[in-house]
Amino acid sequence: MGIIEDELSSTSVFKDLQPLDFDYVPADLPHRDDQLRRLTQLFKPLLSGMPQNAVIRGPVGTGKTAMAKFFCHSLTSIARQQGRHIEYVHINCRRRSTDSLILIGILTHFDPRFPDRGFSVQEMLQILRTNLQRRGAQLLLVLDEVDALLKKSGPNLVYSLTRFSDEAQKTDSPVSLILISQHDVLEKLDEATISTFRRNLLLCEKYSRDELRDIVRQRVDLAFHPHAVREESLDLIADIASEWGDARFAIEILWKAGVAADEHRSSQVVPEHVRAAKAETYSVVTETKL
């Protein structure tokens, strides 16, 4: 008990670990203004009931998922203020890699008790349509890591969702899609589906060294006590992560460096802690990728 009590009561360089979580979306996204502006231009017709589709592509750690979440939450909030009802659902296709699992994930958003078996894909699409019509809502659906779905199940579900409004007889319940992938997924779609995405491609390039430093600086301000991370530590993290341009890698090193500082009962994260964090963090197989 003494060891546990000592550890729990010991001081820490951290004030809030949540901003270091990979699912955390900050109130401001550094160096993604151009992409957010482009997304907003593409999806502005949604506020008039017109469905839109887009693809976000880029390497790991370039802010694709965070940007999509930030944009969708903001858009649905603005739509609500204007009296429009947009339901936002985010599905990770590595966790749900079949048409049925994805539709179950969507339908449990509307009904947490929806059964996980017993319905065909076509039946679930009809149930989705009924749910949207009953609520007078549109659906803004993000399929993250969509290449996993296309590889395992093919493009049929994506095609059905892009044609969702065709059978709804222009009712006010369209479906809009945002596909996120590290790879070029357009080549895995059929020609009819590609036509709805071809012109709406957003690229997220790797972050530069200075951009990574800004991102790490933001997370330090949110997650650490004042003056708990030395400036040279920030520089070192940015230098290390700049080889891959991966913000997730930079944030993971920052977190582990903070853990190392706590283990050494240090009041500051110094470059030595960053080097120790780098030694146990692999850019190719990071915890988030596992």
C-alpha cells in the first residue's frame, strides 16, 4: 500500500493527460486552415439539403481524422443554429470492415439497442432511411481508414450510400460521405462512384519541422504544468518527428518524455527524457498504429 500511495500522491509534470490522447481534438488545428476552408466550401450546400462527398488523403499523423472530427462537429453545430438537423457518425473501418458492421455502427447511433444480427444490408439501409426521415435529418458519415472496407468488402456500400438520395424521392434526408485514407482509394471504386468524389479530393501533406513544433507547443500548453517542458525539449521532439512529418509520433514522444520525467521525480521535461522516450518509440510501429 505504501508504494502505491506514494506513487499516487507524487507530483507530476502533467496537469491533464487528455490532450495527449490520439482521439483528442483541440479547439484549434494548427496548419490545417487551408484544408478546413476547402472542406467548408465543399460542404456548404449541405445547409441547403444537398448531399456532398469528399476524400481526405495523407500519410499517418497528418491530421486527417482530427480535421474531419473538428469540421463535422463544427458544421453540425452551425446547422443546428440554423434550424437544420445533421446527424454526424464517425466509423473506423479497421474496426468495422464489412458492410454489415458499418451499417450496424450507424444504426446504433440512432438506437443503441439495435441488434447486431438478423438484418440484411438492404434491410439496414431501409431502416437507416426510415430513421432519417422520421427525424427530418441528413446524415454526415465519415468512413475512416476506408481502404480496409474496400479491400475486404468492395465498393458496394459506398456506392449505395452515394446513391441514397436517388431512392428517397428527393426527401430531405440525404447522406453525405467523407472518406479518409492513407492511400489512393479512388482506384478501388467503380466508375459510377468515382464520379461523385473525383473533384473533391483533399490532400494532407506531412508536417514540416516548424509545424510539428507548433503542434507540440499547443499540446504542452494544454497537458503540462507551466514551465514543465523546456524549450530545447520541444526543439528536440520537433527535430526527431520531422523525419516522418508525423504529429502522432511527436505527441507520443512528448507523452513518454513526460512519463520519464515523472519516473525520475523531475519537475521538468529535459532533452534527456526526450531521448529516452525516442529510444522506446518506433516511428514505424507506434502504439497508435498497433
